[in-house]
Amino acid sequence: MRLYFGGGSDVNGAELGTDWNDRLSLRFSKLVSNNFYAEEYNVSVGGGGNHRTVRQLLTDFRPISSYDAVIIGMTSKYRTEYHDGKDWKRVKVIGNTPSKWWLENKLSTQKEERDFWREYFRIHSDEFFTFNERMYHTTIKNYCKLHNVPLILIGRREISDLEFDFCFDEPWISKAPKGHPDEAGHRAIADRINSILLFNKDFQKKL
Amino acid sequence: MKIYFDGCSRMWGGELENREQERFSALVCKKLNAEEHNFASAGASNERIVRQLLVENDIRDYDLAVIQMTFPSRTEYYDQKWRKVTIQDTLLWRPWKKKKSREHQDFWTYYYDKIHCEYQGKIREMITYQTIKNYCKVNSVPLILMTNNNWDTDLKFDIEIEHTRYPKTSGGHESKEGHQILAEDILSLLTAHK
């Protein structure tokens, strides 16, 4: 059994443990995978945007049908990425609810091409980001549905009106100082994912 | 029967004298006695096509979708209204057409000169392609997918418009005869599909 995890820092396990190895053993993707004796395949990255998540899902080296479930955390609609000819570069919109003013005037987290990206946020209105978020949401759902792969879609209520299985900012998930789920939060998320999967008929067939 | 059409000027009927009668979407619908719903627009991007398909319309209202994807270098953004961003070819940056100035010209010039690259365009094209195909399949709407980017794409389409089979006008769009042949090809695909 193999499970696919994609998204941003919430899925990546930001603020967990004291070093990278701590994080790997404490994050919910590992806990869920252990529960089902499954291989954990976690492609999330801190600061990752929805474009990146969709790109990774659609271009993964394995066909999606080789995964027994897909668990994705959608992130801020303002995040984006571009390819500089060598690598994909994240446009670093840190935090979940940056104000439009901050994006248009500060964007101090963006080190490369900062002036260009400030201008990008000046001329792209909220409508653009909201439409894009909806398109990514539909694309992820359809892709998994077409290949009969159970999907758990997680969001953040404070930044999106879309429908999710649950959201990282719900009060039952305890948080670390910077707002990511803490160790207990990851355990609670893992428990919730485990129970959603166990009630999913397509997933039951794989057990 | 209702048919959903979308694309750029190739689907819109660019350079045709009597566009609404002569374009291939009208010819196909006339032959099938179907309602034509053509949402194409000159200079449209793949992002616009996906937005209109997923968000602005309900594909379940239609019996068939005929969608023509375009050059992946094109894009769109929203500033008080949806605005198209169109460059003339797929690979290299060329100055904007002189005849009209455009909004945020310096920004988009910098974008094409320094930010956009061909690889990014290819990946975006692939995501759009998958999104359109999956969306129609999930909603059980048969799809004919076309492109005018067939010289540069590795993706497989039902119809590749940039072909000598379809006669062109001086501006590069399909002529009246080109549209007739395109209509015949679509009808043949539908017959084969049955």
C-alpha cells in the first residue's frame, strides 16, 4: 500500500520537533502511513502553492492509480511559482492571510524578482486568485475521481470558501506558536484521516 | 442537442466574412440540427478556456464539447475585468503589435522577457489539457479536443489545425473552405465515436 501526500508546510510538518528527522517521524503523513502499513510518499514543501501541488500530482513519475489514497492540503490562493529555466521557484507568500496591501507593497519574503512580483500582485485582483483556486480544487478532485483513488482534501477555512474534508485551522487541531499543527495536532489529524479512509468504500477494498 | 465550443480566433472564426454562418461550429451545428454555443474569443488563452469550462458555464447542460486549445504562452489576468495577454508566437519574445498600446505593457514585457520560459508554458499546457479532458470525462460529456499549437506540443489531440489540409487566409486563420473541411472532420470523428 502506498499513500500520496501533497501541499505546503502544514503537510510538510513545519514546527515539528527539533530537527528534520524528528519532523519526519512526527508528521501526520508518517502516522497515517504507519497505521495502514503503507509507504509514505510526501511531496509537500513549505511555502508550496496550489499550482505546485497540481503540477506535482499530474506529473508524478508514477501513475496516480499506483497510490491507494491521495491526501492534499491546499494552501493560500496567492502563492504561485515560475520556472527560471533551471528550477521551479516558489513565490514566497508566507502566512495564510497576507493582506493585499502587504503583497503589493512589502512582499519582503520574496528574494528573487521581488519588484516584478509586487507588480504582479498590484495588477492581479482577488477575482483572479479566487478563480484559480477553484480551478485547482476541481482539477485535483476530478483527477482522483477519474482514477478511482480516494482523496482527502484539506484546506484552511480562514483563507478559502471551498469545500474540504476538514481544515487545518479547526479548533480541534492544536497549534505550534507560528500556527502550524503541533505534535498533538498532527496526531489528531492522523486519527481523522484514518477514520475517513476506513469509512471510504474504495479504500476498504484495498485493505 | 446543445454543443459547447471554446477556443481562440481559430474557433471564433477570425477573418471570415460572415463569421457566424461560416465558422465550423455553425456548420457542425447546422448539420446536426444542434444549438451552437460558441464562447471563443480572438486572442484567448488556455487559462480562459479552462475558466469558462470549469467556473463560468455548466458543461452538464451540453451534449458535446468541442474545445480548441491555443498557444501556451498566452495568459489572462483580472483587473476590473478579465484581460487577455497575447504574444504572437510560442517560442520567442517579440514586441507587441504597434497598432494599439496595452494595459500594463511594461509588466508583461518584463514577464515574457525575464520570467516566462518555454518549459513553464509546456507544463501549463499539459495541466490545462488534463484538466479539460478529466472535467468532460467526469461529467460524461464527449469531447473533441483540438489545437493550433501542434508544431510545438507533444500532447495528442483529435484535430491539429496548423496543417495544410485546412486552407488559410493571408492572416493565418482558416479560410471559408478551411472551416468547411474542419466541420467535415469533426462530423467524421463523431460518426467514428458512435
